[in-house]
Amino acid sequence: MSGANISSMTPGFFILNGVPGLESTHIWISLPFCFMYIIAVVGNCGLIYLIGHEEALHHPMYYFLALLSFTDVTLCTTTVPNMLCIFWFNLKEIDFNGCLAQMFFVHTLTGMESGVLMLMALDRYVAICYPLRYATILTSAVIAKAGLATLLRGVMLIFPFTFLTKRLPYCRGNFIPHTYCDHMSVAKVSCGKVKVNAIYGLLAALLIGGFDIFCISMSYTMILRAVVSLSSADARHKAFSTCTSHICAIVITYVPALFTIFTHRFGEKSIPPHVHIIIANLYLMLPPTLNPIVYGVKTKQIREGVIKLLFKEKDILSAK
């Protein structure tokens, strides 16, 4: 097919239908997502502010947590406002290039989130296995370079998605049964061959998620070996307790992500579309919503920082 013909089959905009089959309940579906979004924005922005202003939290573990919070709040902001416009105002149109841009940011940021979780696992490995060298290994320069490398990895692996999707002819129309522009959801609207898209999407998921899960697994295997060898039960408990928040964040992130990835390719016929779309939205919303809560409850230093900040603000107000 010539370039001119492909260009003539490129729609000016797509129509995002929301949750297929549940259009009449969009208002009710929107309420928990709106509530989760508010919690995610307030919680993550509050966590970033706390880490930036509390000197006791100026350590590598919390710098990575601040990076995770920034990634999370940016990720949900790329999709939720648009989703709420669909649910509340029936504003379903999205510009073709705007759709590609949203797709790029969604997948880049999810890859970034996975990478930060991997860096946090390596941070826990160094802290537990090499405690005396922790500060010299994870310097500010190393943390900055690691964060930049994670971002660049996501950008380089996800950027081809836009070309692979833009090259397709869209002669079946412009109707997408989703709340945001996901790579395979957009590609399947096309009447062209999407095998390359599917293969590259799975390859990118393996290079990002697969590599990160492998590194996380290896880190915790070595952490477990180091902790088990400790003679003191209190020392073992303390070492394990520093990892519980991160383990919860891993479960919250990867379980819905893996479900979404494999459902797109292998389980569409057995799973109702509305279930898949809701899980895909939870995949973007659960980590930003729950991570600040998990770290706030499980991490003593963050709890103490919140209490200290609240009392400080109270003293300032009373002084006025």
C-alpha cells in the first residue's frame, strides 16, 4: 500500500468509548476513579514535598521513592482527566496525534515505574548486604544517572510504538473501546496487519518488565540469603521490615500489569471486554493511589516526618 493511500486512511481523531457495555453506568464508575485520582495526587505530591523538606529523609531510598511518586502522579494525570471527561461530559474525541502522544507517555511512564521499582530493589540489596559501603556506592550522582538511564530506556523502547501505529491504515473507522489510547487497543482498530505491533509490544514488555522482574528477583534472593545468615532475630526482623513496603509496591504494580499485557494477546475471547478495560484502568491507578499509603503506614521515618511537619505547620499557624 502506498504512502498516499495510508495517509488517506489516517483518521483526524479517534473516539474513546469508555467501558464497553457499561456506558449507562459511566457516572458511577467514574466516582471511585475520581476519588483514587485525588488520593494519588495529594498523596504523591505530599510525599515528594516531605522528602524534599525533611533532612532525615535525604537518603537514596527516599530519593528513589520521590522519583516513583513523581512517575506515578504523572502517569495517572496523562489518563484520568481525559477518562473523567468521557464519563462526565461524553467528550470522547481525541486527536490522532494526541492519541499517539498519550499512548507514548502511558507506556513510557509505566516502563519508568517498573525501572524505579528495580532500582529500589537494588537499593535494598546494597543497604542490607553492604551497609558500610551504602553511602559511597549510592551517591547522588549514581542515583541521578540511574534515574536518567531508566527514563532513556523507556523512551527508546517505546518511541517505535508511535511509528508502528501511525503506519497502519485505519479503514475500519476510528472507534476505540477503551478509556485511553493503549498501543494494542489503537492498533486493533486498524485494518492492516498488526502482527509486528503485537510482537514488538511483547518484546518491549519483556525487555523492560522481564528484565526488571529478573533484577528484583535476584536482589531479593541475595537479600534473603544475607538476612537468613544473621544470628540475631531482631536484626533479621529489622532487615525484612525495610523491604515490606517495596514488596507491596511490586505486587500492586506487576499483578494488574501482567494481567493487562497477556489479556491483550491471549485472553480476549475468554475475558469480557468491560472486565479487561476496568483492570487496565486499575493497572494505571492502583500504584499511584496505594504506594503513598503503603509507604506512609509501613515506613517509620515517613510517619515521623509527617507528624513533625504537621506539628510544625500547627506551630506556625498558632504563632500567627
